[in-house]
Amino acid sequence: EAGVVQSPRYKIIEKKQPVAFWCNPISGHNTLYWYRQNLGQGPELLIRYENEEAVDDSQLPKDRFSAERLKGVDSTLKIQPAELGDSAVYLCASTAGYFPNTGELFFGEGSRLTVL
Amino acid sequence: AQTVTQSQPEMSVQEAETVTLSCTYDTSENNYYLFWYKQPPSRQMILVIRQEAYKQQNATENRFSVNFQKAAKSFSLKISDSQLGDTAMYFCAFMKLTSYDKVIFGPGTSLSVIP
């Protein structure tokens, strides 16, 4: 079974440039998460999807961040324009989201963003 | 709101020895899950062990076991017979049992296993 796939693994951009990250969750997982992980810290939730609906985007900086999950499968997270403080690893995770849900999140390898 | 605290930013242990990582959390919920996740250097995060709050018995997975103290809101991870491959960041995490709510992570503990 294929795991959560993210791309790109690494991205270096200059500030004010746009950037996009893509995530393909495990087949059949209807709940998808985007987390941001700053260096040496725990992941912080940006947005959570159940199917194609964003059910929790309270921590997403909506002035510059946007996300979509068309057809309830793949998801894209976009930053425009990027700022120096956006340098972090962006993690995508998925889970079945239906009973019996063990609660386990399956993570991708992450997309490391460096903003110069 | 739920919070998760890990008071040990860094720890080290000799190979084959036992180490315990601490975690405390704050919640008004009665039904929830607690997790320990492992994030090796430059590799993806994986689940180590999971505990349902309604179960009194502490979870175990091979060399990994937890000490779950619900009243004290404490959830420590014990790693026995430490191996070099255990070197990683360890994150304690919390999730409400209802509606598959978001998972909240602690700040992590960096564990180094010394040969």
C-alpha cells in the first residue's frame, strides 16, 4: 500500500514569491491534514479536511495561505506571497476518519520550504 | 483548549539501557486518545504507541510501553533496551475521541542513543 506522498521535498524561494505543495493521501483516507513544523518544534495544524470540506482552518493565515482538496483526494497548499517566517517543513497526513478509527495519522515525508 | 507539554527538550541514553520520556496534557474531555510519534532525522513521522483513555491497562508495543495516569494527566513513554535506531524526535500527541478531531502535538523530545 502506497503511503502519503508529498511534493516537492525541498523548495527554496525568495520572499514575496509564491509556492505550492501537493499531497496525495493514502487511498481511502477521507481525512487530510496540513501541519507546519518549525525547526525543533512540534507540528501545528493549519487545516483539516473531511473529504473535500475544510472542517478546521482556524489556524490557516488566510491572507497569504490557501488550500484546496478537489474531489476529496489530492490536496494543494499554497502560499502567496511567501515571507521569511514561512520557512518550515509542511507536513501532510491522512487518516481513515471513519469507525473504527484508531486515530493514527499517516504522514508524508514533508516539504521543506526555505524563504530567502 | 487542549495542550500537550513535554518538559524534556533533549535526552540521551546508552545503548541497551532504558529511558523514560515525559508528557503531560490538559483537557476537560473524558474520552480521548494519546499517542507517541517518532520522527527520525530527515524521515517521516510514524506512530510508536497509542493509548485509549478509557482503558486502564497501559499500552505496550515490544520495547515501548507507556505509563498512563489519567487523573494526573500524565503519559510517559518508556523505551527498554535502547537501540541506535531509536535516535529521533519523539512527540506526545492528543486527540479527542469524538468526531476524529485534530491531533495536538507537544513540542517534542530529542532522544539520542549513544553507542
